[in-house]
Amino acid sequence: MASRYPVISDADAESITRVEELAYELRIEEVMTTNVFTLSPEMTMKAALDSFQKERISGAPVKLGDTLVGLLSIEDLIRCLRDGRIDLTVADYMSDKLITINTFDPVVEALRLFVKTKVGRLPVLDSNKKLAGILTKGDITNGLLKALQRDYQAEELIRYRASHLFEDINSDRTSLILRYNIKKDDFTHGGAASNHIKKALLRLGADPQTARRCGIAVYEAEMNLIIHTDKGGTLRIEIEPHKITMEAYDEGPGIDDVEKAMQPGYSTATEKVREMGFGAGMGLVNIKRCVNEMKLISSKERGTNLFMVMHLDRQVTNQQSYGENK
Amino acid sequence: MKIKDILDISNGVLLTPGIDLETETKGAFGADLMSDVLASIQPEAVLLTGLCNPQVVRTALIADIRAIVFVRGKMPAVETIDLAAAEEVPLITSPLGLYELSGRLMQAGLPSLEMAMNHPFDQD
């Protein structure tokens, strides 16, 4: 990042975005240096020089009792040496126009201050305005690197655990069931459940094509529950190592003519729904193309039950539903 | 074609700053009906649409769409932009109409990613 013309690869670009996010998420107190070495204003500059050398530091806050009164940097020391007045006190050379930052501020605030003021270090104050630590650009770099490392490990762990779920658990038949309650007319959240389902499948190790096809099928089913039911309904997804079973069921009003509903372009959706981009009469047709098996049962008494299956065994492909089509 | 090139050709405004525009798209598809999109779009496409609600973004996520361009200067609702920013789907608004923009992109070499209705899903 220090280079003036950095070459940014795709991988870099991805991590930069996360670093930017972290700059907003991380608080100053998470990255600052605590146990700060401090000076007092009445110390001589000679004593300050000695302690800079001994502590191997290039700047330190100056405290009078409990209160922060200034900051002495290596530049101040050089100025003093040039004047030949090493006998004078810290109070004579320290800068007392203090630029400080708070423990609870986001890291990005410090980055802005560093750019704007060109200072090398910022004293950090707690909520009682007492000195809590000190912050340099190096502290920020270290803090960001540590946070990225934590992120990476956490994500790896989650991914590992999810993709090994079925191998780790021993039973005669293991399955994972996801349920989503879908409200009638809830267009704002329309498709949210389906996106969760798609992400879950990817996380569990499904290939992108399978996740996409299942996603499209449940999205259409989800929108049907929002548009066509009396009270909404439920999506129930059962994931097994060899197949994914997706069900959408509701309590009514039921479909008048199931055969007609399966025809491309046939729709009972209102003008309002069509304006929102739905109700093209392609939903069920789409679903049938995406999944391996599909069954639609509907009655006035018991509502509608849409049943979709995706086989994960490569041997069992789309033959069944396409056989029917031809 | 990269998303930044599409931004140029469409005379568009990027509504989701901070998202990587170096991503490659394989082609484009234009529709206002989300079912048409789900039925016919192949992965890694850019979607040209006049529909502005959050479902466009959700449809994009389900169908592995790389970017969305709103035509005729349409501005999506704040919820749509927020959702797109959170899910890192670039949104562009273009003053051009659907036909004009489709023509320009096609001329610039961006193919159609629409698949025929009888095209089996396993072969895409």
C-alpha cells in the first residue's frame, strides 16, 4: 500500500474492500498501544532524550498528574538540539495544540486525521478524557492485519464445518431442514428466503449450477406464496447428501385448474403484481425446467402443495421432467 | 466485457460506489419480467431492465447476474441500492432506452445471454 502506483490484482481488490470495511468496524481501543511511556512537563529535554533512546521511541505524551498536557516528538528534540538548549524543560518544547482521538472512534477516523494533519501519532483519550493509549499508523496496520487473520480463520472454520456436516454426523439417514415462513403480499422481502437457501446450499458444498437451479425454483415458489395465497405459506427445504427436496405449501385458496396453471404464459396475477415484474405466467414452467422432479397438488379444501426434487447424484439427471415435456 | 466498459457505453452513473468494476461479464439480457429473467438468462450476464424494486437485486443474486443497468434514467428505491451494496451487485442507471442500449452493447461486441425456452438447464 506504500507504493505510489500500486498494482492491484483482483485478489487485492477483494481484500482492500474488507480492509475498508474493517476501518469502519474496528474501534481505536482495539488497535492502539496501551501501557504508554509518558513524560512530565518539568523534566529536562536531556532526560527526555535519554528516555527516547532507552525506550526506543520517537515520541511520547506529556502528562501532568492525570491530565494530558502535550506531546513531545523527535522533531521537537531535534529543534531543541539545534537551539543547543538541552537544559530546558519538556514544557518548553512540547506541542500543546493537541490532536487527539477517542477510544470508541472507528479506525477510519484516525486515518482521516493522519492524512489531514500529517501528525505521526495520536494520543487516545477514554470517555473521561484521560489518556488511554497512543496510536501510530503502524498500530493501525497491525490491527487490520490481525483482524483480517481472525476473519479468515473464522470463515475457513465455518466453511469447513458446513461442507463436512454430512460426513461428520453418523446416522442411517442424515438431513438438514430449513423452514421459512412467507407472508402474503410481502414484496419487500420477496426472494430473501430463496437467497438464503441458495447461499446455504453453496456453503454446504453444492456446485454453483445446482445452487442456481434450486435458487430459481424456490424463488418462483416463494413469489407464488406472496402473490397467490390467502395468508402466505411455508418453504421447507430438506437437504440430504444425494438430493434436495423443496416444498412450498399454503392453506389456500387452491388453484382452480392445475393443468392450465402449468401452461406457459397463463397467469391469474393482478395488474399491480405485473407492474412489479411478476405474474408473467412463467413461474411453474420455470420451476419444471430447473428441477428433476416436480409435483403440484392443489384443492380448494387443503390449499396448494408444490413439491420439487433435485437429485445430486450425477447419474440421475434431468431425464424425468424433460421426458415428460417431449 | 468489463462492467466499467458497460458503464462507459451506457453513459451511465454508478449507484453503488466501491464495488469492483473490473469483473468480466459474458453478455447481456434485457427484460422487465423477473420470471423471464430467471427463465432465460445464463450466468455471468449483465441485466438491462426498467424494473427498480429490490426483487431485481434478489433475482440477480439467484441467477448469478454480474451487474444491473436501469434504462431510461430510472432511479431505483433506496432499499434496492442498499441491498445491492450489501450484496456487492453493481447498479448503474443509464439515460438510454432498452433498445438503444442493447444495440450499443451488441455493437461493442457484448453478446446476448438469452437462452431459448426449450434449452435444458443442465446444458448452460
